[in-house]
Amino acid sequence: MHDASQTAWLHVLETDDLDEHAGAQPNWSLHYDQISHGSFAGKLTHVQLPDLRVVLESSTCALRQRGHIGQRQYGFAMALDQPGDAYFNGQRLDSESMMIGRSEDLDLSSPADFSMVAVVVDHALLNSLWERMYQKPLTAWLDHQLVVKMRPEVAQALRAAHLDLLSRITASPQVLADAGAVRQMRDAILIEWIAAIPAKVDISGLKSSTARKRVVDRACEAMLSQPDQPPTILQVCSHIGASPRKLEYCFRDVLGISPVKYLRAVRLNGVRRGLKRSAGSGVCVQDMAAHWGFWHLGDFSADYKRQFGELPSETLRRARDEQSAPTGSASPFLPGRA
């Protein structure tokens, strides 16, 4: 069977569709919700090298990103531009933060106009290089979702090295056909990321941040269990056994937003997603709004336009037009052989 992780390729995308942005990241399963107001625009650059993917991602809106990026993979990421608060699995980020963790359970809340760089590496490759560098197997804390603090000069050098690699490859994608050059680039950038990890990593706060995130996850599950009948905050608190004050604290500490605002944003995202998916089925705006618990159509339409920069009827009409338009066959990939 052909192993896509052993094939070198370049994938570049610019889109104004949040679901396209999330779904266009090959072999990953990600779900994005738009939290802030305004029209979405996103950019992605993915370079796949043998057992390692190099990433640059940006978006104009605040997002919550969840999902997984493959089996037996490890991710390392950091912000390029962070004009507001950002949180990785319930831990606050700053300009010198590195996000580290296993690939199966990612949760990132980012502000508007956020961009980041990342690498995602196969366990076997990471372990092999780690043993060569440190003469010991992978450290156990890598299996957690963790934020570590780099020295400012180290963070700056890492950003520069990552962007330089992406710039060289996007300018000359034919280099991906050179197996020797590909492996040299792969090992060099992975070493940069590993070497940037501080010698001592403090995991003492991990237990409390995990507990707060667990409260948020349970609350979100309760909030969305019956989308057409969204519960009150008191009902959510009763269901999960937390006080309103604790719920508010956990949401702001994990997602940077109140539970009321978060629930409304997610429900609006649900309407938008439903309108796009059901465009050819005869579903109307009022049906989809009611399915997500919006019963006052005038207030709903105003909130929707404020959130996404267009009326729900415009979303539905555009989705219908896109369904009826002929589709092209061009691939967004520029493949090489590793």
C-alpha cells in the first residue's frame, strides 16, 4: 500500500470558507468554529516531507480548532502573529510559547488575525532523532498536550528557520523531487524544533488546566445535546455539577470567552454549516434556524450577519450556486518524489 507520508508534496490554499479551510488539510480530521464577528479568510501552506509535515496557517477570525492530525504523530507549533489571547488545551499562549503534544486530541482557541507555524512528525522519526540527540528515548511528558516557554531569541530563530524553509520550497517546489535534499531539509527543521524545547519543562500546572478543560468539554456537550432547545446556563451548571461562577471562570480560562457567547457562536456556526450542506434539499433559512434554537427570525438574521458578514439567505443562495456550478479537476498539489 502506498504511504502518503513518504511522498513529498506542496499544498497551498486561500479560501473564504471555514469548512473548506478545515477540510483541506490532507489526512487530518479537524473541526473549526468561528468565534469572532466578520468575514472569514484563511491561508494554508503544507509541505509534506517523509514522516514530517511543515505548516503555515493564518486566519482573519477568532477560531476554536479541534480534532486530530493522524495516528502516532506529535505536533509542535508556535504563533507568528498573536494580536490577542490564545489558548492551547486550556493553557494560555504568548509569543514565546511552544505547543507540544500527541496528535489525537488537539484544541486551540486563537484570536482574529492569528497565524502560526507547526511541524507534525511521525513517532518513529521523532524517537530516532531524539535518541541521537540526547542518548535516551522520548520523554514521557511529550504524550500530554503542553505549552512550554522558549527563550525569546530561540523563538525568533525558530520562526525564521521555519519561514525560510517554506519560502525556499514554495519558490522552487521542484526541489521536492530531490530525495537527498528533502531528507536534509526534513532533519534540519526537525532538529531546530527539538533544540528549541527548554532543558527543563514544568508540568506542575497541567493537572489543573486539564481539570478546567474537562469542565468546559462537559458543559459544551450538555449545551449542544439538543440544539433546538438550548439549555440555560443554570441548567448546564446543574447537569455538570458546577456553579455559574466556576463555569464562567473555566470558559474564560480555557477558551477566553463566556459560556453564553460561546454557545451562541457555535449555534450560529451550526446554522451556517447546515445551510451550506442542505442547499439543494429545499431546506429554508427558518427551518435551519429553528433546528439550532433560533425562533425570532429578525434577531437571528441580524446576529448571523454580524457574525459572518452576510445574511443567512445569502449563504444559502451562494451554496446553491456553487452546487450548480461545474467543478474543475485541477489538483491543489504540486507533488515530488521523496
